[in-house]
Amino acid sequence: MGIIQVVSDRLGAGKTCLISALLTRLAESGKRVGYYKPFSASPENDPDVSFISQRLLTGENIPQPRPAPQ
């Protein structure tokens, strides 16, 4: 099991965007993925956690792989 930790010293740096792309790509390749946000002012109401849990980790909205351009 590998763990990737993405950190920044400021809000809005693109951490969630990067993690979303990585989760999607890994899931497309058949890997099991998970998401954990250890530092949040209100984890139960965090929009990042909701977005990733409900949209990306459910599998229903993960794009299907496309053939590479020729």
C-alpha cells in the first residue's frame, strides 16, 4: 500500500484538484483508492471530503479510459 501526502502552506493552492486527478487516474487503472483529509476546520462539513467521497470514490462518475491518440 502506497500513501501520497499532498501539503501546502496556503489555502487554494490546488491540493484537492491534484488529489482528485490522481485518485481518478489510479482508479481508472484498477487500483483501490481512498481519501483522508487529516486537517480540516470542520471535517463533517468539508466540501472537499464530500466531493471526493460522493463523486469520485463511488465509481459512478469516474471517466472510462480512452485509447491513446495515434
